[in-house]
Amino acid sequence: MLPSRIFVALRLVLGNSRGRNLKAGRAILRLDHSFVVEEIMSKEDRMDTWQERWSQGKTGWQLPDLNFALENHASKLLPKPERRILVPLCGKSVDVEWLYREGHTVVGIEGIEQAIVEFFSEHNLPYSTEQLTWAKVFKTEDDRLKMYCCDIFKMDIENLGKFDSIWDRGSLVAIYEEDRERYAKVIKALLAPDFHYMINATQYTPHEGFSGPPRNIPTALVEKLFGDVCELQVLEERTRSKEAVAHWGLDDFVEAVLLLTPQS
Ligand SMILES: C[S@@+](CC[C@H](N)C(=O)[O-])C[C@H]1O[C@@H](n2cnc3c(N)ncnc32)[C@H](O)[C@@H]1O
């Protein structure tokens, strides 16, 4: 019996009217010779989507001021001076500069070079670069702030070493659902014995029109991902007004500040 449609084992790149690539898909050839294209998100596409956002200046997550969680709970994340702190998926967040100015050693991971270059330039921080086999590193003259340009899933974890603290804003919430387990594995591999890991988790009821990013990260999900090695504390739950999230068509939106520490 003939199949109703034949799957063509080639990936298409769709173009819009201006000839720009929009998205990758899988071509499905029907027996009437018409094509339909299913959008699929392959691992290679992941950074492309973010690159497109950065190139088009669609960086609505970028905040002008220090994140409220750091303002209110920095002492919980950084109980001692001169910590070694990781900021995964750091973008060009002003939080990174603040942590550096506070005297900590800061490592950022960011997949898009434009974000890193803009960060150093906007904060007037002189830097040098070094090409490693797995990343391009941007570093300040004193070596206390480094940003690695690479996909977080392609990092050399051994080479990075361990971190006393991890600040996770716009990171776990930006990761694709199917990558969450391996993201958790990467993070756990980077924790120093006496770690403090703080997450700003966005929590809401997703609907057809909006499911992120930022994605819905219930506290129970964080427990599931990290509960085997961490104790979890909810430090704050900040409710955002309906007006503030109206553009996403959401009815409810909470930013939970979660602190993960070693199991006692
Ligand atoms: C939602 S933004 C948040 C940026 C920053 N944390 C902030 O709060 O402003 C997510 C960032 O992660 C970067 N990114 C996404 N996936 C990544 C990956 N797999 N590896 C490295 N960077 C990634 C994107 O380019 C983007 O700058």
C-alpha cells in the first residue's frame, strides 16, 4: 500500500519575501506533489533563532537596571566576598557588570558574539580575546570577568572549573523544554561544594498563543531537576500586574526567586 505522503529526508530553509532565512523545517512531499513544511527545532537551529533576535534588536528581556532579586537577595547568593560566580546565558545583562564591580570573579556564557561585544562596549570595559577550541573568550584586563562565546551544551566543563555561586535569570526559562534535563546536568557539574544557586523563575499559565520564552518554570519543576543534590528555598514571589504582561495575553505572572543550596 502506498503511504499517503512521503517524508523527504532533507531540511529546508524557508525564505521570506526579502530573501532572508526565517526558519528550518522538514519538507513533506505529498503524493499530489505539493509540499508542506513542518517547523522542527533541530539542535543546530537553536543559536540561529537567538542570533536572529540579536541582529534584529529583539531583546525585550534586557533590563536597564539591576534585577530585583539581586537587589533584595544578593547576600543569600553571595554570602562571602570575592566569590567565583557563573552567569549562564548572560546576554549583555547589567547584572554581570554589577557582580564584577562588587569584586567577584565573574564568568558569563553567551552563544551570540554580538551580545558580548555590546556588553564590553556599553560598559566601557577594555578587553582582549582568546580563541579556544570550544569557545572564544572575552576577558577584562584583570582577568576577573570572562565571557565565553559558545553554546552552553558545547562547553568544556572541566576547563571551566567550579563555581561558588550561579545567577540564573533568563537562562533556565529560555532553555528549550527538551534540553532542561541536560541543562540541569551541566549546572550540577559546575557547582562547588558549598554552592549558592539563585534562579529567577517565571511562573504563569501558558496558553496556545504564548508559552515563552520566558517559559513557565514552576517551583516543582526546579525541585524535580535539582532536588537530587539541592535544597530549595523560595525567597520571594513577585506578582507582575496584568497590564505588564498583557502583550503576552497572560492572566497571571509571577517571578519567583529560588535559592538552591547543598542538601544538609
Ligand atoms: C532571554 S536571554 C537572557 C539574557 C540575560 N540572562 C538577561 O537576563 O538579560 C537568553 C540569552 O541566552 C543566549 N542563549 C540562548 N541559548 C543559548 C545556548 N544554548 N548557549 C549559550 N547562550 C544561549 C541568547 O543569545 C540570549 O542572549
